[in-house]
Amino acid sequence: MSSFVWMKVLESTPERYDRGIAMLSGGRIAQVYGRIAAIAAAPGRRVLDIGCGTGAVSFACAERGALVTGIDINAEMLEVARAKPVPEGGTIAFLQLAAAEIEDRFEKTSLDAVVSCLAFSEMSEEEQDYALEIARRRLVPGGVIVIADEAAPATPLGRLLHRLRRLPVVLATYLLTQTSTRPVTGLAGRMRAAGFVDVSQERMLSDAFVIVRGTRP
Amino acid sequence: MKLSDLPGYLRDTAFRLLPHRARTGLFPIGDPGPDAPVLVTGNFTLTVRRLREALAGQAAWVLVVNSKGYNVWCAAGGGHLTHHDVISAMRVTHLADKVRRREVILPQLAATGVERRAISAATGFATRWGPARLEDLPAFLGRGSRVFNAERFMRFPAWERQEMAAIWYVPALIVLAPAIWLMLGPAAALAAAFALVSMVAALFAMLPRFNPVGPRRLPILLGFGLAGALAGWGLLAAMGDAMPWTLVVVGATNLIGTGLLFMDLAGTTPWYPSVINTGANPATITLDEARCDGSGDCVMVCPRQVLKMNGSRRKVEIRDPGQCIQCGACIVQCPRDALLFHYADGSTVEAPTIRNTRLNMLGKRREVRR
């Protein structure tokens, strides 16, 4: 609370963020965006993208004809997202909101799908639970939730090896783009606890990413 | 400080450049009833530990907000601690169900990122700024949550300056010392470490005596670098290891140290604006007096005594623009958008831009559509 340390290190521009995520995923992150959209988006479906950043997942969903709202608390990221052309068939609106503020803007059962990529790992566990709970209430029965995030191996030894293997990429990415990500754990269990059913998960990008999906009963 | 806190304290102090996340949530201090004050803070481990220590013997609630493991000031400046995060924490912890008092006390240094009115609109809670420094909290609470003027300004006492010095030399030595040890042995590594630590520690000790953002900062830094190198060379001689290569390496270590500090010594102090952010295009805080309605919201958050209220005219005045560290807190908080930055190149940056970009993005703060 008493220092003004190196704020510039903490400031990441949206362009650097996009580049950083691309580096961390070895350029394959678009596959994850496409997979999320394939599960959640279809013509006319109302999709909410939590922590949309510069809008990559929102645009992937809109390309499939979905009516997308992207929310993020970072105004600069949203500014970049808004400048991108909207794909034909879909619509996109961007709002500056945190996940816990969804209830202020969305009625109950007003969404067909909730998606989120690389945002839940930035939340505390309590925030994750709260976001899942209010997302469930905003979904229609049968609506889906799809959350993608960096994954860590299940065993402590596996996690250590994973970290060591990733260390050079993480360091280089941080130095060049001031971007980093953290793995998320226990998401499937949280989803079930929040009242979702048919919860399943799949791994992508050589196990580095996990996509967890569930359905509102 | 308890002995068991020492490892955490050393880690957080030496590696302050990296985030260290504490648990978020609502925590009781002492035995707070539903009417006890609610103090908001960020989830940097060092902050939370110090807050608990400062509040020993008090009865209060502490709401630890997810500031991504950064300290309040940096997180607010970097866009990692905003009103969205505070609102989120209030809802996630069901604060409204747990306390009767409909007010939260915000850390003053969060003012660059946290907009008070947004919190009240979303939660119905009133907000109030606490003091800039947490050691003033007991006195603040003792007088019914009222801040004295002097508690708004950033002090930077000798011990804290040494804590900041450590964030420079510890990471540098982690890289340099093992390499020197491998090349020239332990005595050279020890002497190089001694040279660098003496230089940085002396620099921070004497910080109140010179201006690290002025045009003479390079010769000043070189002077400290040379003095530190002399100390290192002296140690080498005392250990009987003063060979040409060891002397060169000790000197080179301090030259590297001088270069690092030249990049942005000022940005690691609460007294000066970061030179990386402003560079050759410094900004000056200015007031559009016609817009000012005398609310004084800006005066309440300035950590540098730049602004003052002219009570008889009901207008704010810029008392000492030279003291401004360009944190932008006053601009963010002004309800009438009356404050702005004027840059040396003639451009201006107004409140909507600061509210979106917070600090200056390595000098690349962009205009936003209004």
C-alpha cells in the first residue's frame, strides 16, 4: 500500500495482450476460440462472453450468427474490441462490467449461452463461484456454459514439470508483452456445485488448455 | 511483526515486482459487530499482513478485494483494482447481509482506479476515503473515520526507502552474483554484491537530498555508482583478491546498476513521477476553473499536496504543480472533469481517457471516444 512501484510493468496494452496470449499458446489459441464458439454459438442464440478482453471469443461466436454481449472491466481492451468489424449475421455489443455485475444488466433466463476464456483464472475462487451461480440464473433451461482456461496437470510432480517446461516461454512473453496467465483448477467441480448438469471437460493444445462445459437443468 | 511472518515479509519486499496473492474475502479484526467499520484493501500479501498488524486491538471488518496480488497503489494505477473489483468483492462476500453500517472505507491510494459513485450506484453503500498510509488507520478510526489533512500525503521514511532499494538490488544480484561466482569465485561475487548494495542503499538513504528526475540525474547516479564501486574494491583488497578482472567486474556491476536505476529510479518512489511514462514529454496538471464546482473530491485524494481548496471562492487551486507525480487520482475523482494533463508537446489528456487507461501505458496513452 505504500509504493508506486513499476506501474509500467503492470500496464499491458491490448495489442501486447493479444500478442502475449498468442505466444503463450504457441499461436494455436484460435483453435480454442473456435471450439468454444462451436459448442456455444448458433444463429440467433444470445451469448454472453465474460471477460471478453479484445473480443476474440465474442467474434468467433458472432461469426456463427450469435447475438453476443462481451463484458470486461478493462476499458482499453473493449476499445480495441469495438474497433473490429462485426461479422455478418451476428451482432456484438461490448459493456464495461465485472462478472459480479451481470445481474445489473441481464434479466433472469435472458441468455442461451455463457462463454468465458482466460478470465476465470483471474478471479478468486469466491468470485468464480459467484459468477457461475449468477450465470446459471441468467441462462434459460437447457442453456450452456463453456469456460476455457489454462490447465495445470493433476499431480504435484506433473505441475512442477509443466512449470519448468513453460518457464522460458512465460519469461519471454512477460518481458515482451507483460502478459501472463495462471492455470485454473477444480472448475468442473465448481460448475456442478453451482447447479449445472452434464458437466464435462476436454483438453486442448497438448493438455495446456481445458474447456469445461455444463448445462442449466 | 511475528517471527513466522519473516519469510513472507522478506519474499514480498525483495520480489515486490511480482504479484503475491493473499486470500480475498471479508475478514473480522477483533470482534466486530454489524456496526463496525468496513475497510477495503487489495490482496497483496504484504499489504494484508501490515493491515492486520496496524489494526491490532481494533474492531473492524476488512474486505480484501482481488487486486491480482498487487499493492493498492500499483494495482489502481495499472487498472487491476477498480470499482468493478470492489463491487464484485462486496457482492461475492454478501457484505450487505453481514453488516448494518452502509458505508465502506476505501484506501486513498486506490483513487486512480476506484470511482466512488459507481460503488454507491451498484451497491447502495456510501464510500469514504481512508488515510493514505495504513499506520494512520487506528487514529483515523479513533476519531470516527475522519482523515486529518496531513494523513493524505505520502511520507517515505528511511526504512521504507531501504525496502524499495531492495527491489532493485535483489533481482539484479540473483542474475549477476551466480555468474560472477562461476567466473571469478566467491570473493568477487561478494565484493560485487557489496558494491551494488552500498550504492543503491546509499542512494535511497539520501533520496530527500536530490532530485532523481532532474537533468542532473545521470551524473548523480554515476557518482553513487562510483562510490559503491570503491566500497567493493576496498572489500576486494581487504580479502586479498584485487586482481584486474575482479576489479573490472565489480566496477561493471555498478555500471549495470547505474543503468538500471537511470531507467526509472523515480518510479519506485512515492515522491516523483515515473520517467518511463513521461519521458521527454512531461505532463503538467491543470485546472479548467470554469468547470470546477468546489466539491473538493480532488483535494481529498492528492497524495502530494498539489491541490488546495479556496474556501471563500469555492474553487480548487493548484498550489504546487511541481509536486505532482501524475498518478491521475484527482482527474479520475473530479465529478465535473475539471482537471486535465497538459503535455509539453501541446497535447492534453482529459478525464475520460485517464479513467480508461489509468496510468500512461509506457507513454502510449490513447485518446478515447467520449
